[in-house]
Amino acid sequence: MDGFDQQLHGYRQGHQLLSSTIRLPKPDQDLIDRLSDVAGPLSPGERFAPYLTLYPLPSETHYVVARTWQDFEAPRAGCVRTRSVLVPMADWQEMQDVAAVVAVATEAGANQPAERRATAAGSILLPPVDPLQGTELIEAMFLEERAPIVVFDADKPEPLALRLTTALWPGFRRTFSMSTFARSPRTIGRRSFDLVFASKEARSRFGDWEGRRIDGRKRGTARHPWSELIIARVLSSPKPSLKNLDVLGEMSSDGAGSESALRVSLLWDDLRRKLPSSPTAALGMLDIANTRKVRQVDLIRELEPALAKSAALAATTMRAEDAWRYLGALIQKLEGLRPSMSVAKSIRAAAVDLAARHPVETVEVLSSLNVEPQRALLVSAAADGLARSLDLEVAELLSRLDGEDLLDLLFASAKLAEGTIGRFPIFSSVLTTALRTADDEVRAEAKRRLLDLMVDDHHVDPARLLIDDLDADGLVKEATHVHAVNGLSSPGMRSVLIERARALQAEAVLRDAVIRMGASGGGDALVEATLRQTPADMNWLLTTPALKQGRRIELIRSLLTKANSQQLRGMLADEDTLTGTITSLNAADGSDAELLSRIAYNATMPRHDYVALVVALLPNLQGGIGAELVSKAIELALPQEPNEVSPAVLDQLLSAAGSKLNGGRAMRVGVQRGVSPAAASRNFVAFGRASVAARGSLLAGVEEMAGAMTGRHQLDISTEAAEAAAKLLWESRSVTPNGFVRASAILLPFALGDRREAASPLIAAAFPPVYRALAEDSAFDLLSYMFVFLDWDKCKSARRRLADAFVHSEWRISDIAIAAVRAGDPVRILGRIARERGGEKVLQGLSADLKQVPAEVRKPIRAALKELGLD
């Protein structure tokens, strides 16, 4: 170390700092400035020897060792000079030679400026102090309640003060404050110095002193049993130190500077001496080891042989009640520290012997044992001990126990549980009461430890409470155990097992398990009693490998035939069960077809499966239910993709529906927005080739078709589908003339606005009725929003709109020509096309290949083209 910083204070127009090697924070500097001045006012002409002042700075970065001299050269009386040595706190706490720092503060004298100085090599031996001089002070500091101390009229206080300070452990020394001369109380902040020495003349200035007063001239004998030990280490030892008393490491870890750290170490030493003959000494030592800031595990480990002996000693020398309390306290103080196997065995052996010798007293104190952490060891030991002495008297005592205590005893000893439940029927009712009020955790433990003991009819009540908590695996395990013991011959136990299986919906699991156990009358009765019209039973019938297929189908048919609609829906609510049931039955069989029809009518199933089932049933569908099934199948099939419902399946369904088909709804469901373009296209094509009976219904719904198509907001169907739709629209004129016109009025603007080829056939069907209505001037309100009528001839506006749209589209000229003929005005309509750019060329191409138009319109088209000079 390169030396400690110093400050020198003295008189210069008042007491102030004269020189310094360090700059301190203001609170630290203010304290040094104050404490470096004389410790209280001096009397006129009073002289004093240089004195020491020791104290920590507020920042706790340094500890101050200060020497103060009386300054006789100052211009006024009562002045002093003080040299303060600032020792870093970490160095001060561990310093072995406090006197060496005092020497640094002293040797530079009162006048030399402050300079950094290190301690001299070697250590300074402190002179011994008369023990009688320091006895009362040491007892006040370490063995009594902590309070500031003032010693009056001490003879040579400095050696005593230095020995005390040197002996202190780090935590105590860190906060310790002391002055060997004071004319009045000294403080740091609001706290008095821990120790000050004062002359007898200054006694009056300590009138309000709330701490301890000691007469320094008084010689007294020790009043505490530990005084001599401490006095020897502080006042007589060549190197004063209390650290060698620190058996527990308490003083080493003491951060608060508490004298109790020393007293605890001394108490530990006392108890160790008493340990061989006093079991309670072991408890005291455990208390000390457990209550340290850091639990003294190593010390407890060292005590283990003595703890084992103390347990045996207590069990054989104390009254039974006291011995149980002792063993409980011993285990409690070992909580959290797994004792060695030998210690645990010794404590348990003592407890087992104690319970066997004193069963009545053991039962009476059981409640006090049944708390953590002693429960695991002592209750188990008590239970094994009671099992050794179990008779009717002990059994009656046990039956009167609190339910929780009784269960803990039974859990702790398999021998006691088997003896009580097996030999004494009274325990069934007692056990039932205890289990009924137990919490879930206790009942789970009862299942694990006690349930296997309950196999007969008189065990039904407690068994039900535990079996009602079993899961499916636990239930099977319990049934297996009872079957192994008595072949499930107890009707009461069978009933309990079945009730739990139904609550868990695990009858199938239980049935499978019982079937695998082998034939027995009790097992067969259990299986028979479990079958009901439930989803679980239906699933069991379908999946269990224990049944032969013929028997399986018979049971399935029986359950389905007897089920009402609600039961049927419930039984087949699971998709796998539904699929398995349908697969097990034969749709071609008349009776099975009737069952399958009921299934289709009542059960909920994926739409693809529903459609497939109805298609399979088509040959055997009859009556109103058949029509309903087909109608629903059509509605479910239409929105599905072509890879889910093929055109052939859709054709079958439409044919089966025939005249009972709701054509408008089919149009709406099959074409509406949300149906994919592929599915909508497939549907139009299917509608187009539907049977005559079904087709009439579809034609009647042409308005719904038009609304659904325009509702899609774009013409995204295939050209083939558009052709089918156009054909349906055109044919509807004979079924619903007004509907045909209205549908055309809806579709025409939609088609005119779309330039793709698919719009072309729709225009061929929708344009004619609209054009004729304009010609007759009968539909102005209906159609005015489609055309801008710039001419009194509204047909002229329609022709212009059609021609303009055509030249900017992919429409087929053949469809436009068909529309012109159907509209009854081919010359003017085609003539308007001819006047458009490229129109003549398109019409010439039409003329060259009239085979692309239907035969019934070829002649009118050819005549119109000839009149226009384009033939």
C-alpha cells in the first residue's frame, strides 16, 4: 500500500482544515471538520493529553483514525490540532494491527502538513490491561443490551480502547465509533458514539446521557459466565481478537455489527458440552444453526451422530407424550435438510418402539404429529408401531380418530391399513366418513394405497368414493384387481364399476378389459349390463375386436331399430362412428336401406358423405322421406367442387328429383355468389341436360337463375355453361313468358357489359325479348336504365349499343346473328354491325360458314345478308 490519506485541522481564524491529501464529499468533510475540534468545552487552564477519536464517514468509503493535540500556540485558548488518517473501509475491517494506523496519526505530530503515509513494517504489541479495569466495559459491550457507553475517570484509557477496537470483528469494527477523551457527548448524525472516555469533571455534561455509565476507577468481578473467556481474548492476549470464538462463522458474516453474533457463538459452545447427557441441547444447537442468515448445514451434519443418540435417549427416558413432542421438534428443526440414512433410521426406530410400547398415548398425540415436516417420518413410524400392537382396543381407538389423522395413519403403514380394513368391518363406515370430507389430494392417495383392499360388498360405500375419482385406466386396473381376487362376484362392486364407466363414457373400455380377463360369471354379467343406446356403445360395437362380425352387425341393427330420432342422432354424432355404421349396413338390402334412410334423415354428416349415401340409396328410396333426402342431397351437391361431386352424380340426383325439384332454389343454390366458377359451370351443364320432368321445374325458376348469375358480379362460367344457361333462358319462354322477359331484362345488361365469349350465347337469348319490348314501346321503365335513348326510335339505340359492344368483344357473330333473327329485325341489326369498323368482313365470314348457326335461323340470316349485299 502506498499510504493512507490525511487531513490536518487547527486554528486559523477559527477551527478549520489546514491541509489535506484527499477531497471528500461535503457530508464526510463536514463530519471531520466537526469531530476534529475539541470534544467539549475546556475549563480555564485545563490541559489534557493527546487523545484518539475513531469513527466511520457517512459515505462509508473511509474510516477515520484521528489524534488530537492541545494547541498552546493558538491566539486563543481551547484550540486543538487534529491529524486524521483516512483508512479505506475494506482495509479497516480486516486490519490486524490497528495500533500501526494510530502510530501514523501520532508520529507526524501536530504541525507537519498532511501527507500520504503508510504504516511501518512489523506489528505493534499492545500492553496488557488489568482485567478488573475492563470487565464491566466488556460485559456492557458484548453481553448486555447494546447502548452507547461513557467511561468516567479511566486510568490510561487508550490501551484499553485500542485492545477493544483491535479485537472487534469486521462488521462491528466497521460501524464502531470511539473517543478516548470527551468533555461532553459526541455524535455522528443523531447517533451517539459507541464508546467515549471522559474525566470525572465532565460527568455533569452527561446528565441527559441515555446510554450506559461506567466508573473507570471501579474494579469489579465478572457477572456473566462468558465474561472471563472474552476478557482473556481482549485484554490479555498478545493479539486481541474475538474471531477465534466464531465457531459458526456468525461474526465473519455479520454485516450489522451486532454483539449478538458473539453471544450466539458462545451459546453454541455451551450446548455442545451438554449434548451427551441432555437431549434438549440438541434442539438448542439446531435452533442456532437453523436461524443463521446462512443455514449452517455443515455444522448440522457434524451433529448427526449426537442427534441419533439424543432421539433414542428421549424415547427411553421421557414420558411418552414428551418423547413424541421431542421427536417432532427434532424433525421440524431438520426441515429442508435431508438427514443421513443412519439418523433417519435412528429417529424412526425410536418412534416405532415408542408407539408399540405406548399405543394409547400414541393415538392421543397423533394430531400433534400429523403436521409437516414430521408427518412423513413420525406418522409412518407411529403407524408401524401401532400395527405391531393392533387389537380390538387399539382398533376402537383408531376408529374414533379425526378422519384426516386416520387416513394419514393408514397411508403411512400398509400393515396397519390391511389389518384394520381387512379384520374390522367397522372401518368401512369410518373410512367412508373420512373419505367423504377429504380433499382431492387425500383421496388420490387413498386410491393409491387403500382401494386394492376393498373387494367385497361391505366395501361398496368407501370404494364408490374412490372409484368415482378414477379415470378409465384406473377403472380397468381396479376391475382387473377385483376380478383376480374374486372373479367380480360382488354385485355391489360390479355396480360401482359400471356406474363409474358410464360417468366416464368408458363402458367400452371396461367391456374390452373384462372380456380379456377370461370367462367368469361376474365378468359376463358386467359386460351384459353395460350395453346401452349411446354413442360410446355404438362406437364400441363398431371397433372392438372381441366381437365376431356377424354378432357385431346384429347388435348394430338392434340398437338402430330401437333408437328414436334423438337417440339416433346422438349415437351417430361422431363422424367415425357414423361412417362405420353406414359401412356395416348394406344399402341394397331393403331393411338396411330403411335404417340408412333414417340415418340420412336424422344424422349430421359431411355433405360429401351425405350425397354419396343418398345416391347409393336411390334405388330403394320411397315416399316423402325419399324426396326430402334427394332434395337435400341436391342442395348439398350443387356448391361442391366437380372433384367432390361428379356430373354423373348430379345427373342421377336431378333425375331422381324429377318434377318435385324446386327449380328456382336449385338455380339459386347452384349458381349464387360463393359457388366456384367450376362448380357453377358444372351445374349449368347438368341443368341443361336434366330430364324433362326436372327441366320443367328448372325453366320455371329462370328468374332465380338470372338473379343468381348477376349476383356473382362477373360472368366467370365456361362458354359451355353459358350456352346451357342461354338455352334454359330461351326455352323458358314457353313455361313462364313473363318470367322469360324479366329474366332477359336482368341478364342483358350483365351480358352486354362482359366482352368475353361466354357472354355471347346469353345475348343470343336475352336480347330478342328486350328488343321486341322496345319495339312495342311496352317496357320503357324496365329498360331505360340499360340504354341512352338519343333517338325517338328506341330500337335504334339498342342496335347501336349491341353493335358497339360487339366490335369491342370476343363475342361470336353467329350468336349476334341468332339474336337478330330472334328479335325479328335481322336486316337492321346486322346492317348496324356492317357499318362498324370491320363489320362487313365479319358478316362476310358468317355468310361463308352458316353451318355455325342452328338450321332454323340460317335462312333468315342468309336473306338478311343478301339484302345487305354481303351474301
